Amino acid sequence: MDPPLNVPHRENETVLAEAVTNWMFTRDYVSQGLGIQIVEVGPGYSKLEMRVRPSMTNGHGICHGGVIFSLADSAFAFACNSRNQKTVAAGCSIDFLSSARVGDELCAEAMEQSLQSRTGIYDVVVTDQSGKRVALFRGRSHRVEGEVLKE
């Protein structure tokens, strides 16, 4: 049986997504400072991980919501720029479902839900090491002029 005709194209899209993400990550000092690791990227998709450190906790001794938001926002950014079109956030929201604690390994998985013309919708699910959902994030993207990488 012949492979689907779109396999090489899909592989090229994944290679491009990885190159864009790597280029952006080298300039993303917030993600680096938080210890975020890139696990996987593809067209309209990214998966990141981060371990919660003591310096990331709030006055209640749990992970600060802004840190969880930053992890989700980074996953959103890598997913919506994965096609090498410069894209920025137009808006986003987050719902916190449970707390995270020092030592927890958080995973943010961003998935494109819609891409129409210059706008997109992306959902990011943040889970802990046991798979428990910590937060749900939804981002709206807006494509601006230009490419991330010059081809």
C-alpha cells in the first residue's frame, strides 16, 4: 500500500515547526528562566514541561497562578507560530482547576482548534505528573506581517 500523499509535506511542516520553535526559544528568556523544556512541536501544536521550584510559589505555598499562566502562554506561542508566520496573542483566558506544589512536573499541551485567515483559537491543557488537570487556557491569536524565520 502506498503511503498517503501528504506524509512528506507533513514531515516538512514538523521540521519547520521545530526550527521556528528552537529559534524562538533561544530568544525567550522568560521560558528559559522558568526552566521550561520543549517536549514536542508540530503544526499548530506544542507540548512543554516545567518543574515547580520553591521560587515559583505564592503566599499559600502553592505554585503562583502567573507561573502556570506563563507555561500555558509559552505553549500557546510556540503552537501559533509553528507555521512560520509571525503571530501574537490577541487575547487569552485561564481557568485554574487545582493547585500545583513544589516538585510537581507540569505539562502544557497546546492544540490549534481553529485557524481562519489571520486569527486562530488554541486550547492549552496544563496537567501535573499524575495527569491531573491543573488549568485550562484558551488563546486567540492574530497573525501579523512577516515570517519568524526567513526561508
